[in-house]
Amino acid sequence: MVLPSMNKSVEAISNNHLQQPNKFPLINGLADVRDYYVANCLLFKLNKGSLRIENEFGEFIEQSAPCLFLLEKDQTITLSMSEIEGHIDFSSLEVSYDLMQKFYKVFLQYKKL
């Protein structure tokens, strides 16, 4: 899923906390990251648990693992994760603009075949 862009000048928040899921405080099996600014495209893979992603306009998607999300850059989102059977497991990867351009070129060529 690609959430719509929010062209808003917001200071980028480091995504180091996304790389270290064990540092989330869990309250009744729920972990939240509020007002996260997506500075670059972000590939987010949920292996175990449930995830809800909401943008500034209140649009959201909620999905249980396993799933894969591609988050578009220049938007502010809220991530709400909950455990399923006591587990939350995910990973994230920033995707550079150059790599996204190459991906789209390959995708469009493949689509034309």
C-alpha cells in the first residue's frame, strides 16, 4: 500500500527505533509510534502481529502478518502495532529515490510485455 504524500515541511525523525522493535513500550500488547515523518520511501515487512498505519487525513489500513507495506516519502503517519499470540516481529528498510526510479523502470518494462 502506498499512502498519499503529505508535502509538509517537518523535521525528519530518525527511524532507528523502527530498526529496534524490542525498544517499543508495550501497553496491553499495543505499541504506537505517533507523528512519524517518512523522509524516504520505506519498505516495511510485518512477520508477526498486527499493524495499523494512519495518515494525517485519517485514512488508514490495518493488516495482520504476514504482509509488506511500501510507504511513500514526505508524509507523517502513525503506526499502531499489536501482538498476536504474544508476538510482534517486523523489519524496515529505507529505499532511496534512485532505487525507486530503477524499480519503476523495470516494472513498467515488464508490464508492457
